[in-house]
Amino acid sequence: MARGPRYAASTLAAAALILGALPAASPLAFLRMATAPPSSTSAAAAPHRLITRDGESKPLHPGDASMVPLAETPVTLEGEPRFKALVKPPDTETLWDWYAEHGHMDADPSWAKVWPTASLLCGHICGTPEGRAAVRDRHVVDMGAGIGAVGIAAGLAGARSVAFLDREPYSLHCALSSSALNGLPVVAMGDAAAPPGACAAALYDWASPPPTLPIGNADPALGVVVLAADVLYDDGQVRMLARECKRILFQDEGAEVEGVRRERVVLVADPLQERGAGCRRAFVEELGVLGAEVVVREIGLQVDRGGDAWGGDDEAVVMVRAVWR
């Protein structure tokens, strides 16, 4: 099966960076917990979301011993017409079959789709003034990036740079390929000469974090924001995840710029009905212990459109916003 011409061009840099040269990579000041699903009225008032048009996907690669099956899937993101497509496995079932065929029985295929949380976080970033202001001219870290939809939305919304972090190398390959496909520059992590909007990636697992963070060269005058979606599912790891978010945000603490006061922000989209019971509360509590002001609020209802985005039921989504001032 031949690869599409646009993918072939974009994937060269991504393959070199991902498969060959990735680095190993106080009490709450204020908290409002969401307690009920958003009404149909509130959902209609916040329509921005990323929609994947899986029925229009074009095959790119059938999968072999060194690469997962891939397709170019058109997307629609209300508020950002430049977001055109994603390079991703056709679906989670196809990816699981590939994992099984090649003996990767412990692998997790869930990264292969755009979850409702990521869909609405993309819409928040590109479709609301608050979302654009959160990432514009900032260094963005897409934590647990998966196929990179959230980071790409941030890049298109004006982020100074985007760093995709994930433990799955194939997902990072897709994230960088999709970045190039949507017109964002792709560079090596830590490239001091990277142009505005540049995207890079590094292998990273917050359950066993490296002593040295894989991101660097962030301009201290701009600051860093951490974005994530559907990462609060393991009650044994969410407190560590909170600590890692702060570590990333404060890694430049010794390089403060005189006269510049920057907020350090974490935005995490999470299903109202949690993946793991108590995980969101534990995450929020740990952020508060670490000195952040935390707000949890609803950002919308992702309506099932017959499987075009994730093949699931309607799902209410909340956003955890943590700020160190």
C-alpha cells in the first residue's frame, strides 16, 4: 500500500526524530468541583470541538514489523480551519491486532483515537478567547500526548513551541507527522534555533520520570503551560503526575526575568464520570498541596456522532485548571 504524498514528506523528519533519535526522556486557594453533567443548553453554548471524519480516512501504511498501520484522517475543528487532518492508526482495534501479531501483548492501543476530552480541549484552545490566551506565545507541553491533537491545536493557536511527551514512540511519530501535515515546523527537542510554533517530541513516562526533563531552551520570559487530556486513570500515579507537572513548570525557576511575572498553568481535561474512581480528586488535592490555585469546571458535552470521533456514548467533560502565580 503506497503512502500518501503529503504524509511521505512530513514523515521523514518525524521518523528520524522519533524512531532513531528521541531522548530517553498548600491548601487549595480556590476550588469549585463540577457536580453534574452540563445541560443541553450549556453544551450548545460551547460547540467547539475536534471531529475526526474516520469514514474519509486514506490509508498510508498497512503496518509491518517496524511501523504500525497508519491512515490520514480528515478532521474539523470549529474555530481553527487550518487543522486539516491527523496521521493515526485507522482505529484501536486495528492497532491492537498489530500489537498482538507482533508480540506486544502488554501494549495499550488507546492512544490511537481522539477521546472526547481531547476533542473538547482542542475546541477550548482554538475556539475561546480564554483558551487562546492560555497558550499564545507560551511554551506548551502536551503531557501524555497520544497522537498529538491537543498540542497541534495549541501550535495553531499561537504557541511559541510545542513539546509532545508520551511513553509510546509510535504515538509520537504520529504527533510529529500530523504537526507537519498541518503546517507546523518539526524540529529536534532542544533546538535553540527553532522557529515560532515548532513542534518536538520526547519519550517520557511520569510513572518513572527521568532525573533530567527532556524539554529545554524555553525562553524564561514566555513561560510554560502543561496541557493534558484523559490522563487521570491510575490512582497510584495521579499524585506523581501532579508533581511532574509542577517540576516541568518550574524547571526554569533559576532563570527568572526581572520585571516579568508569569503564571504557571496546567489545564487537564477529564471525563466528568472518572476513568478511575477518586483519581481527579487526588490529582486536585496534590496540586493544592504543591501550592496551586485550582478550579474544576465543566467545558462541555461531547455528543456521540455515530462513531466519527471515538465510537462512544455522549460524555460530559470537565477541565482542571491549576495556576501558580
